Amino acid sequence: MQRLALFDLDNTLIDLDAAFLLWAEEFAEEHRLSRKAVDYLVKLDRNGLPHREPFFTKVRERFKLSASAADMWAAYRRRMPHLVECRPEVMAALAGLRTSGWRVGIVTNGTADNQLGKLQRTGLVDVVDGYALSGIEGIRKPDVGLFEIAANRCGASLADGGWMVGDHPVADINGGHAAGLNTIWIDRGTRPDHEHSPDHVVTDVMCATDILHDIGE
């Protein structure tokens, strides 16, 4: 099996939940909303409407805001890349994988401006061999095509196997398996159903990079 490691972005390489909380606090302050509004936004994001168009439509209706849902969504996309961080140890681990002969890529769903902004602002774009963003390519995980694009941009082929690391049971784990990749699932407190069978289960991406380092030795 070739040394190819593809990683999800949100809540895998970066802590999107933490960044979203920062955004929610800023949003509530900007619109003079209460702390309960922050809790509502977080709950809506995690358990209700993660997709931003209906999310902001719901937020606008709930708080009777004058700004349009489209304008709030655009402002969110501009702001979020400034709020996310990639821990230094994660950046170092990705660089270490490449030094030891791995091809490292990122494959992520999301709008082009938001996701590309995150890659650029965090510096992740400089420590990987390639990436594939659904908002640019027009296809979304778990579609095998997005994994194929990411692999090719890393100078690799899905036909030779590799690994997919991510937190989403369907998009990352099922999608990775469909693409012929072994998988490492980042367990963030949810229980996958019986259809999701990752090769490894970890609670942090650093544990995943440790596994890959061991495999490569």
C-alpha cells in the first residue's frame, strides 16, 4: 500500500466547533443578543441545521434581524477563516509525515471561499501536497470523485490504496472505504451505526498521525 494520507479539514485538522463558538459570541454581541442566543446558535449548528443557508434563514426569523440570510451567510464565510486555528503540533505532524515519505492531502466539503480561506489562513496549504474542496470541484464527499482528485493532486492514485482520516462517519469513513482507502475515525462523542467500520478509532488527529507514522516504519 502506498503512503497516501488524506485528511478531512473541519473538526479533524482544525477545531471548527471552537471557532464556531467564537463566531457565535461575536454575532450575539454585534446584534445585541443574549447569552441564551449563543447557546441557541451552537445547538442549531450541532444538532439542527449545519447547512448555512437554512441555518441563517432560521436565525433571521428567530431573532427578527433586518440583515438578509444571504448577507449573514456571506459575512460568516468571510469571518470564519480568521477564527480557526491549526495546532502547531498538528502542522508539525503533517510535515513529519511528508518528510518520512508520505503524500499528504486534504479533502473537504464546503464553500470555496470559506474552506480555501481556512487552508490559507492556518498555513495548512503549505504543509500538504494537495487538496480537493467540494465548493471548487462541484462534488461532495462521500463521492469517490473528490477523493480521487485529492489523491491525484498529491501525485498518487486511489488504485494503490492509502488512508483517510476524518470525523464524519458517512462522508469520511464510508466515503474513504468506497474510495478503496483504509480509514481512521476521529470520535467526537457520537456513535456510528453498524455500517461504519473504520480501521482505527481515535479521539484526536494526533493519535491518527501517530498510527500513520507507525505504519510507515
